Amino acid sequence: MKRRTLLQAPLALTPLAARADLPKVDRLADALRWLDRVAAARGARASGAWPLPAVLEHLAQSIEMSLDGYPQPRSALFQNTVGAAAFAVFQWRGRMHHGLDEPIPGAPPLALPGDLAASVARLRTAIARFEGHGGALAPHFAYGRLDKAQYARAHAMHIANHQDEIVLA
């Protein structure tokens, strides 16, 4: 009986695997390749609360704000305790998990439904701008001060987390 259950388990997980957009983004360079796939996919969509262009716009906002500043940062106490601890856990696990329908506090509203080509271009531009940036970075609204490598990792994990709701058909 246990052998039968063991053999059936992969079959039960097959629908989940079909939804997953693998490989997951691990670095910002991966995100650019993933964006190529998103742009080329017919019927690409988001399965969450936001349409796909809004998800991409949200990801671009996050990267842009790491350069320009976040409109409503949490307190320094929060950033240095809860926020820093959360980021440390995400780094340790190698992945992030957050509410996929939570906007960045104080961010401009997302364009709904939005334009996919414009959203892809905006995210691509934000990534290029971040990678070319040599100056100081703004403190993250929740995690506080991050260096460029930490921010790059945070952005990649953020994109990978949102991949969970993107279906490329």
C-alpha cells in the first residue's frame, strides 16, 4: 500500500508543476530572460488579484524605489528588528514569501488593467537602471539599509515570489 501511495504522489502533484514557471528567477539577469518569455508568451496571465501588467509594474516600482526612495518607510525600529529579521530569513531560505496583492506602502496606484508591453519595458528599464547604478541606495521600506548585492538578491526573490502567480501559456 505504501508503494502505491508513493507512486501516485508525483501524479497528484503534476497539475501544480504545470502551473509553475520554472526555472525560478535567482538573479536579475534571470529576470531579463524571464521577461523575454513573458513578452513572447501568448496568453500569459496572472492568477492573482492583479492583472499581469500590474504585477510587472509593481515589481518595477520596487526596483525604482530602491534607487529613488520609498514613499512610506516603516519606522527605524521596525526596519532594524522585524524587517531585518524577515530579510535574514528570506536570504537563509533563498526565497521570499509575501502577500502578492499588497502594494508598496504609499506607492502610486497600479494601472489596471495596464498595458503588457509597457509594463515589460518598465521592468526591464528598472532592472537596467539598478544594475548601472553606482551611488547610494535608499533604505528598503521594511528591511532598512541594504547594500547593492543584498538589494539585487531581494529584487530577484521578489520577482521569483510573484512568478508563483504568473502563468505562461
